[in-house]
Amino acid sequence: MLPEVLAVYVGLLGESGNNPASTHAGGLRALSHLDDAKRMISRCLDCSVDEIVFTSGGTESINLALLGSAAAIGRRPKRALATTGEHDAVIETMKALSEKYDFDVDFVAVTHEGVVDRNALRSALEEAPCGIASFIVVSNETGAVNDVSTLTSLVRQYSPEAIIHGDIVQVCGKMPFSFRRSGLDLASLSGHKFGAPKGTGVLLKRKNSPLSPIVYGGGQQKNLRSGTENVPGAYALALALQSHVMRMDEQREHVASLRSLFLRSIDALRIPRVVISPDGASPYVLSIAFPGIRGETLLNALSEENIYISTGSACGSKRAGENHVLSAMGHDKETILSAVRISFAPTQSTDDVEHLVRRIAELYDRYAMHGKRRRGTRG
């Protein structure tokens, strides 16, 4: 969490647990915090305050978007499209649409660069119209950036009334985003990705987009998400988002410089590597393979030193040696086994990056095939 956000969050947690639906003074005070949070978010994401639904995170937002749309589909086709590069939260929810709502679900291919294959999307839409479509805007695995406006325009061309959802979890606070101009009907985000508490999230819902609740109760948030709102969490999410948006260009430039320094330093030490993330990817996410050493080996060795990288999305990390996104991009088994995902952040320094590179170099020499460094592929 951002330190300034943590301080405000703790302060709000210390207040009386007033329900913002209550009409007494404490309830009205809580409601005022909630309204302030909505105003901050609306300015940051170019949306209306009436288009904001607070949730517990990206996964719940995605479930509400897709399952709620399926329940409110009306006369739209019971066909849903997503891509092979989606987060598990979308893929598993799409499976639920098929199994519980009798939807025909198709997954559209991604290119070797990890973005949606527009020809494959066009072919899928020509085959039959869809009622629901979902796209990840920035890949959580590789940082590949999809042109969401182009994708929504293509869907509208063939399925004008389709409900279109975007996973913007890796977008918020890191790159400019306008919900109003995106063409999306629904967009999901998660607070802990930009310095807010874990367990906070938002679903953006365009005013006229049909949506049914998946949680029932007191009818809070216009009956879209019942349950007493998490006022401290919502306010902390809004503060964190605002903080990042205000410094977005500066932070992005800093993070991009860290990523470049990392790659230059790896090359200077002649460590074999294959960069999987495409050109133009978000600088916050780097997917890279070090041929000759398992990604899992590197992860565990660095973890012993309190340096944390991953072999892919944390949500899929228990499936060692598997990565559905890298497989969908056409990478071979050996590349996938040697791949790791490194996240860069504005709070990191050049010293942090140089230390990471030195540790990778030492560990590569210790554990890589034949125990010595070899000239590797430059990708």
C-alpha cells in the first residue's frame, strides 16, 4: 500500500463502523466518504459516478460483469467470446457461462506478440454474432497492450448489441484510460494493483448496460452488489488511484528506465535470455526466459533471499511448468519452463535492479545447464 493511503485507511478503520445506508449522522458521514471516493474515481477513469460499483477485487468484478450480463442477456445471442490470453478469472467464469447458463463459449487466438488476433476475432464474429465479449486490455503475463477501441468497434460491427467487458486490472494507475471513450460496457479493476488495500475493487458499468446481481441482500449499490459497503477500502482505493494518475507520466518513465536498465545489465553480463514481452508492452510487466535454467528454480532461489519474482500469474502459480498465455502465444515447452515474470514498480531504484541482475547472474552460473554461462538468444 502507498504510505499516504495506508495512513488514511487506518484512520477510517478506527472510526465507528457506520453503515452508509443509515440515516443518522454517522451513516451520512460514511456516505459522504463513499461519494468522495466515487468522485475521485470518476475523474481518474473518465466515467460517471453512477457507473461505479464497489467490489472486493478484480475477480469479483469479472464474475459480476460476465455472470450478471448472462443473467440479463435478454434476446441477445447466448454466445460469449473471450481470448486465449485472458486471466484465469475470465477463463473460469466463461466456463461457468457454458456449464450453468448454456452459453456457447469460444476463445479467440492471440498472436505471437500476445495481443488479440483481429483476423481470428473477425472470423469468429462472422461465424455467428455474440451476446457477450470480454478482452484483457493489458496482459498480466506479458504486459502486451490491446487496442481496446479497435476491438470494441470490430465487435459492434458484427454484434451491435453485444455486452462488452474489459479487464483493466493492469491498466489503472499505470496508463491513461477513458471509460467513456473505450467503447466498453463494463470494466473490472483491482485496488491492490496500484497501492490500495487487498480486497478492494471496482466494476465500471455503462448506464444502459443490462446487469443482474449475483449477490442478493439489502439492495445496496442500486441492487447490483448487496452488502454494507467497505467505506475505508473504497476511499483508500480512490486515493491510491488518484495518487498514481497524478504522477502517471513520471512513474511510467521511471519504470521504463528500470526495465531498460535490467535488460542492458543482463546483456552486459552475457546471460542468455529471450524476452517474451512484445515491443510496446507495459513497462510494469516483463516476461523473460533464461534458457538453461528452470524458471521455478530461479524463483525459489531468489525467494530465499527475499527477492520475489514469479513464473506467471499468482492465480495460476500452482500449476508448475504450465502457462496457458505463453502456450497460446506459440512458445515451446522449454521456453515456458525457463520463463519468469518480473514486475517493476515506481518505488524501486536502480540499485534494486542492479542487485537483482547480480543475483540472477550468480544463480545462473550456479544452477544453469552445465553449470556455466553460455551465449544465449537475444529476443
